[in-house]
Amino acid sequence: MATWNSRGLRGSTLEELINYSNEIYRDKGLGLVQKIPTPITPVKVDKENGNISLAYFEKDSTVDYIGVIQGVPVCFDAKECATDTFSLRNIHEHQIKFMEDFEKQNGISFLIIMFSMRNEFYYMRFSELRTYLDRVNDGHAKNFKYDELKRDFFIPSEAGVVVHYLRSLMKDLEERKG
């Protein structure tokens, strides 16, 4: 069973940025996307301030976010990467299965990856993720490199939104139709 302490806070910067983007999208009537909390069982609680210092995850989470953007159901997970090599071990089998099942229901699944040392964000379509996962079966290392990513799916910052992933989502939708 996984514990929640310093590991549980990884990705919090990216999630804060995405939460802010989602608030703007909601305020402008562009979409409604919410963070999905991971159920935990507290083990140690500070009696003075009520803060949880140790907890266990009750079950495997699905993805970080789920919602609807202009009528399109979306789900995605937020991942941070400190180097130019992203380990596929950071994506758990139950998350892959959930995204795959979501796609089968005509939803759009993706990852938002923050390359923290470059301060860049990437929108990874589920089909692209599947390609990297499938090649592991052919003996490839369980990772992909920054240089392999498609330049036109890097997420711009614009209109006061640091992680403005809607443009990438629209490009994803266009490519699915075409």
C-alpha cells in the first residue's frame, strides 16, 4: 500500500497551474474540468493544527482531472519531469486502462507533462502515449525523450493562462476528424 507524505506532493506546482487554467476556462464558459481527489486514510494527524502528516491511499486513483470542454468529455493526468527523459513507469497500469476505456466511450484522454527544467508543457495524446507503451514490447527502454515529441503539441502560455491546453485539445480533435 502506498503512503502519502513527500511523494504525494509531487506535481503540486503543475496541478496548481492547471487548476488556475481550469478556473479561467470555467469563468469564460469554455469548459468545466475538475481535479479528482485521491481517497486517503489518515494515519498521523497533528492534533494542534489538524494537518495530516502520514496517510495511506485507499485505492488506486484514475486520473487527475475529468470534465467537459465545449461538449467534449475529457480526462487527463498531470505529470512533471525534471529531465529530458520521461519514464513510462510514472504512468500506472490502472491509469492507462482508465484512459483507454474513456477513449472507447468517445472521450478524449491525454497527459499534460511539465518539463520543469525547461519550463515547458506538453499535451500528449493518448494515441501517442500508446505508441511509446507499445514499443516497450519491442525491447525499447521504458521511456521517451523530449526530442521525440511533436513540436506542435507543446502548450503555449497566452491570455494570462500559463497552461493553455485548449489549443492542443482542438488540434487533437482536428487530427482525429481528418
